[in-house]
Amino acid sequence: MKKLYVANDLIEARLLDGILHSRGIGSVVKNESLQGGLGELPFVEIWPEVWVTDLKDWDIAIAVLEAFGNKRDLRDWICQFCKETNPGSFQSCWSCGEQIGE
């Protein structure tokens, strides 16, 4: 096993773990049960970590991580049809359902 990523929170760790699993890459989230120790334990010791279980998947996992990081940096966008603001990670408008660029 090899540590791939240290997440900001458990939601982020679980999201990346799910993406890896959907691509057939074995992974586990560590420090999941330590979240209740916040305040009692040093916070850097309880951050959730995503580990790849089989090193043969390492290169693919790195590519998935890079794509995951790029999606988090996308800027919000305004729908050209209904003028609602959407998170950068959305491919269609949350309000009217129109796709980006249609």
C-alpha cells in the first residue's frame, strides 16, 4: 500500500476513494475513525488519508488524483439560459438542467 492523498475532510477523502473504486483501483481511507478525536489529538494526525492498495495501479491513481484536483479548482459559471450561478464542477445547470456550451 502507498499513501496517495491527505484530504481536507472525510467527504473529500470518500469522494476520491469512490472515484478510484469506479475506475477499478483498490483504495482505502485511513484515519476515518479518528475524526472524533478532534481537539484531543493533533489535527495533522487525524486528517483522512487515501491509500492505494496495489502498487500496479499507482500511475493510474496519480492520473485520477490530478483530474480530481483540477476539478476542485474550476470557477463558478452562470447559466446562459436562466442566469443562475453554478459550481465549477457542475456540467449542467442545477436550476434548469441546460448543459455547458449548449
